[in-house]
Amino acid sequence: METSGKSRINLAGARVSTLAPNGKTGNWLIDPQDFTIASAGGDISGAALSSNLEANSITILSSDGGVTGNGDIFVNDSVSWSSNNSLTLSAERNVGINMSGSIRNIFGSGNLTVTAGSDVAIDGGFSMGAGKITLDAQIGSITMGSTGWISTEGGDIELRAGTTLTNSSGTNSIDSKGGNIAVNLQGSGVSSLLGSLNAGGTSTYGRITIDAPQSGHAVTWNTLDGSSEVKVTASGDLVASSYCESPCQISSKGKIGRAHV
């Protein structure tokens, strides 16, 4: 099912179901130029989107913005569901998760995919269960503010940035509780600050892979912990402000400093 809007879509009271008792649940595609999830004044509330995610996988796809928008998606409200359905946010320009915004699916196995043509800014957070979190800032950066978080209950986490990943506090944790964590950074001559990455669960241990292949990309982290294996490859300097607690493979064309392995 598809819902389109030339500039803005108001879905305040919308209820859609693509449940198929004898088949596969469908996907609801929403494709405006800009889209805001908010308790008031937006295009849909967090409560309404949460309710619809129980009955559908949902894709919110912003266009290029035309003359009335920029192609952005903003999450200013809490979204929470427990089904195995997935949520995809795909923006022509930026995706912003504000302090009042969060996306959670702790008990289901649905995936969360966030793709931005430019930047992803996280001041709220994402918490998923066994499903995978994928964040992709295609030509821009992923920035976690001091209040931002990313976590799963065993699901994998994949972070890709066209330039850098910056954890503004330097210590906020990206935590998969046993799932794999993969970070791919494509900027050259820049620096990424990853904070703490934890792939350890109660009985399972994921892998942490960090790849910054472009010339002069320096990577700093606080801790890389709880993993079955850690592999870090970069062309710039690598600096560990704390430690890497796992079997570690660390290689760089630049300097490696204070990496406690």
C-alpha cells in the first residue's frame, strides 16, 4: 500500500492493516517530501505510527523536497511496537532523532533501517530486540549527541557514514548484547570518535569490525568490549582512550596510540 503527498501528509488518525493470516504481512509506503513524527503538529504521532507497526512493516521515503521541502525526516516522539514488522526511514537529505524521539522494538524481531542522503543526527535513540539496526549516512556523517543511544538485545548493528561517526560525549555506548557491530567510515583526512562499543551478551559474544579505509581517517574510541573478536583497520591514526578487551587485530597506516589489548 502507498500513501503519497505533494508536500505534506497528515496521518494523525490513519489505521492501516496489511496483515495476511495465510501469507506474509505487507508493507505500507509513505512518500512525502518532508515528514515529522511528533505528538502534535507533525504528520503522524508516535502512538499512531506504533499502532500501525503492529499490523504492517512501514517505509517512510522522503523525496527530493521539490519547492516545499528539503527531503528530511524528523522523529520528535516515541515510537514503540512489539511485532516482527520492520520500520524503514529513508530521507533524501537528513534524518534527525531529537531528544524527545526514540524508536524501540524490544520484544519483536523487526529491523530498523535509517538511510539519509546526507546526515543522521541522534539526540534520542534506538533500542531493538533481535532485529538489526542499520544506519547509513550516504555522503554525510552520523552524530550521536550527549543524550543519544543505540542498542539491541542481540540484534546486529551496522553503521555506515560517508564522512565520520562522532559520539559527542565520547563515552555513550553502542551496545548489541551479543550481536555483531560493524562500522564503516568513508571520509578522508577526518577524525571519528566512536565512544564505547559493547558486543557482549549473557551467553553470546558478537564481533566488532571497524573499517576506515580512506587516506588519513583517524579513529578514536573509549572501549571495545565484550566481543568474540575485534578488528580495526584504518589509514589514519588510531587512539584508544581506554582499552580493547577481546582478541584484537588492529592495523593502521598511521600511528597507533594507547591501545590496551
